[in-house]
Amino acid sequence: MNGRAKITISMLIWGSVGIFGRLSGLSGLGVAFARVSLGALVLLLLLGVLDRSSILGLPDILRRNWKPLVGLGAALALNWAFLFTAFNYTTIANAVLVYYISPIIATLISWRFLGERISSWRWGLIGLAFSGLLLIMWSHEISLSDRDFVGILFALTAAFFYALIPNFARFLRKIGGGLLTLIQLTIASIILLPFVAITDVGTPVWWAILLLVLVHTVLALFLYMDGLREVEVNEAALLSYLDPMSAVIYAYIVFGEVPGARTVLGGALILLASALDILKSRARGP
């Protein structure tokens, strides 16, 4: 497969993550922990066989980069915990479309804390994305007693933690992708373990969990990272919109979920804002 095909397949796989999250029999916290802990174990075994020398350098990497690594692992842990919880409260369309506001949040974080400038064009796109978010929220009763509204809040919180990941990752560019993923998953497992120990996370449906770990975490991540070697980042970002689109289609096929008009319009505004930002960056060039 060429790089474009690898990234396309990884996105179509990730589009079904909400389906298998629901079928797993676990709470959002339980799914997140299973995914990071078992994913870390599988990746450790793979690296031990394929790239043992990289593992030997782990102590030095951890010593020199422990702060951004802990931040990265915590962001991943909370991102997945809130996202899978959102899937259990609201429709997959609501959760996924709200979750895709994360690139806009990442831009705001880098502006506020890393001193990056935001052009008037990007401010307009930020306004467009948040208009879409408000449309989705207003399609339900704005009350903590409304499960859909609570699910949207969970998805928005997940988007915030996902937006932290690229901001932490920029301090870790010298670490190889496989090793960085292993460290990230391991730290996330350690962070989630105390909460899983004191919480009833449900009864696992192992076939669904194994698919989430082996296919959605290890295989899809490998295809995506390998595909990035042959595809420009901006092109990969555009292909990433296959994820939310396929997620909505899968949810309709499996659960019969049909998004409302406001959800469709709001989601379109969010995705359009991110896509326009990517296209503008692509046209501007390096």
C-alpha cells in the first residue's frame, strides 16, 4: 500500500472506535484503560522483537524529557476516558463532531501559552468552529439532566485534552514514533490505574476489547505513522476527515442513529473551519 492508502484505512478503522467502545461492555474509563494498558503491552513486545536497541535508551529519554512525557501521557489518558464516556451518553455523531473542534482548541492553546500568533483569518475560523459547537449544543436541552448535553460536554472536554497532545509533542520531536507511543501509553496506564481500581468499570466483552487494542490502537496507529513517511502532513490532515464521516455512517448502520439537522449543520461548520485552515496552510507552503 502507498502512504495515502495506509492513512485512509487507519481513518476508516478509527471511525468505528465508538461502535466497539459501546460493545465492549465497559465504562468510558474502563475502555480507555484497556486500550492504553494492553496497547502498551503489545507495543512493548513488538519493539522488543523488532527494535530492542530503542528500549535500552528508555531511561535516558525519561530522565531528560519527563515533564512533557508525563503531560503527553496524562493528556492521552484523559482524552480517551472522556471521549469513550461521551459515546455512552450521547450519539456517536454528537461526540465525534464536537471532538473535532480539538484542532481549533490546539491553536488557542499554542497562542495563549506558547506565544504563537493568530491571523485574522484564523480568528474567523475559530469563530466559525465555535458557532458550529453552539448549534450542536442548542439542538438539545442545555441541562445537566439531559444525557445528550452531558455527553457533548464530555466530548468537548476530550477535545481539550486531545488538543494538548500536539502542544506537548512538539517538545519531543527527537524521539522515534514507536518509542514515543509506548511511553505515552505506559504513562497513561499508570495515571488511569488508581481510578480503575476504585471504580466499577463493567464486565468486559473481550472480543470487542481485543479489536480495540489490536486493530484500533496498534494496527491503525502503525498504518498512520508509516503512512506519514510518504504523505505530507497537510494531506494526512485532510484525509483525517474520513474519521468523523465514517463514524456517522457506522453509527447509522449499527445503531440506527440519525443526526438532527442542527447537529449536521454544526458539525459541518466545525469540520469546514478545520479543513479551511489546513488548505490555507497547504497553499502557503513551508
